[in-house]
Amino acid sequence: MNDNTNVAAVIVTYHPDLSELEKLIQVLICQVGKIYIVDNGSSTDLRHLVCSNITLSELNENMGIAYAQNIGISKAKSDEFKDVILFDQDSLPSLSLVSDLLFTRERARSSGCSVGAVGPVHIDTDSRAPGLFIATRNNKLHKINPNNSKQDFFECDFLIASGCLISMDILDRIGLMEEGLFIDCVDMEWGFRLKNYNYSCVVAKNAKMYHKIGDKPLIVFGRYLTIHSPLRHYYFYRNFHLLRHRDYIPSPWKKYVLIKSTLQALVFSTLLPNRYEHFKKIMQGICDARRGKYGKY
């Protein structure tokens, strides 16, 4: 039987929009047993949010999303919660998100699936389109559009961290988030690590999460291209090139992202207003990966 009171929510913040954060808390407060806010060195004062079932951990500087997530997870574990669900500050879950995820996890388990984590369908607030999921099977990469899936749930290689529900038992076996990656590819690495332990990431088709992905998208040849800041591009290119040398990362994903990211680098370096800064950070990321550099920029 599912019990939402055994679920703790961890929200990582960094200079948050207070109105967005308060909306998230308002939706979550009745869905979980406790909320752990971990602030990554923001100037925003969040102390007014603290109450009996909301705690705040304030870091002196930005230590990265993985570090902050691990702080929240560890605190929830100390308080003996059985499950944890992760959130970004600008996510807006459905009113029944946690119940939907718990229900789907039980259904997947009863069907014989070794569930390691379960997450929702993400709806981009700009394009209103659902995010696609990646699954590698038989040494081939498949893109899954949840709108085209006839099943209530399906397996994928990794889940976006925001809205991802994980049991403490799984975290004990697989390990916490990799702090050296700092911000980008953290959820991807953990998902592939989970898969390497023969557990699955499961998508609950009826669970919805509205989430802003990147800055205003760029439309190239009729397709939406997510745009991040030059610094975010540094972390992505560095971390991808660090991860692509690991044996447990599937080869089809490595090849796909290598081609895609190379083409995107050409677009970022030619079509964006601050194209030189994007190019510079991308090249710095690739060079730092070759040097084996982890951590903060």
C-alpha cells in the first residue's frame, strides 16, 4: 500500500523566483511527508518558508545541484523517510503527482520490472510539447514520445531529476548523485549507473510535470532547440566528454549525443547573439574533459 507520508521532497534552489517556488511548495505540501529545501548560495531570503514540515539548508556558495541533492537526500534519510522525490525550483507538478508515481511503481513491480526510479512526463512550458525519452535496446537508441505510447508506463535509460521518485533502499545500493559533475548530466549518469545494476527507470504516463527547459528556445529548420547559458554549455560539453569514456554508458547514446552536440555547437557558435562566448565555453568544456577536470568552473 502506498503512503505519501513516507515520501520526502528535496527542492534545490539557486536565486529562485519566489512566486514559482511558493507555487511548487503549495502543490507539494499535501503530497509528501516533509519538504527539504537546499539553497545553493542564493542572495534570496527563504527563511520565511520554514515551518514544521519544511526545512531549509543554506549553503554558503553554489556547490552544484548534485551536492545539494545529496544534502537533502541525506537529511531525509536521517529522518527515516523511505522515498525521496527531487525537484527543481521552477517545476510545477500535477496535484496527484506523488500518488501517481507510487501507484505506477507498484504496477511496474507487479509486472516483473525491477524498478529503480519512477518519473513523470515533462511538459515544456515554452513549446507545450512532452519531453522525449531515450531507451537503448539491442545496441540501438530509441526515442520514445509518451503521447505515442499505448502503455500506462514504460522503461527508459534515465529520468530528468525533477519529479524523479527514488527509494532510499535503491540509493543505498546504487549510490548518491555524482557531485563532481556539478550540474549537467547528473541525472543521466545516475540513470545509466542504475541500469548497470540491472534496475530500470520507469515513466508514469499519467503523471505530469510542467517544467521550463533552458532559456527561450531557438527554432532551427522547424525544430525547437533548447538554449542554455554559455556556462551551462561548458558543463554539458565537459561532462558529456567525461562520461563518454565510461564503460557503463551505452555506446548508442554516446554516438547519438556526440553527433547531436557537435551539430548544436555549430548552431550555438554561429546563430546566437553572444556566439563567441558560447563557442569559448564549449571549447573550454571539451578541453577540461580531456584534462579530467571535475567540479566547479
